[in-house]
Amino acid sequence: MVRGLVVAAMAAVLAPAQAAGDPIRGKQKSEVCAACHGADGNSPTPAFPRIGGQHPDYLLQALLDYKAGKRKNPIMAAQVEPLSKQDMADLAAWYGAQQGLYVKR
């Protein structure tokens, strides 16, 4: 009985954990993203968000929200539709590892 409780407790703790992203795989999957967001996530045009250097958890949640329809953008919805959660975690890890743009003071 105690063993069952331990297993149940571990499952409850581990279930909500986010998939660990692999930035190397993320780079390999980022070609389509780079068309709008730039190769390093620092979009060359103000029409698209700069995602380089953003926190990976934020990026992953944004991608999951586009896929679930919680964030509304037809372009992004179409882009994330074929992606698995692992694909999105990998992309988030790649763009999160990039240098963001900073304003010098």
C-alpha cells in the first residue's frame, strides 16, 4: 500500500512537468520559424515578434496556447498545428538560448 502511494505521489509531481527542450534539435526545426522571426529569433522587421533570448518556458507556453487556440493568430496556428509538444519544447530551447536584443543605456 505504501509503495502504491509513493508511485501515485511521484506521478502527480511529474505529470505537469514541461518537456525538456533540446536546443540542437530546435535549431534543426527552426527553418520555417526563421522566415519571420529571423535565424536567431531577432526579427529583422517590426512586423514579427523578436523571440531570441525569451525565457524558454514562456515560448513553450505561447506555442502551446497557439496550438490550443488560446492565443489567436491564424499564421501561428497553422505553423504549430503539425508540431508535437517535444518539437515546441525544442524550438523554445533554441530560441531561448539565443542572444536577445538589448538597449544600451
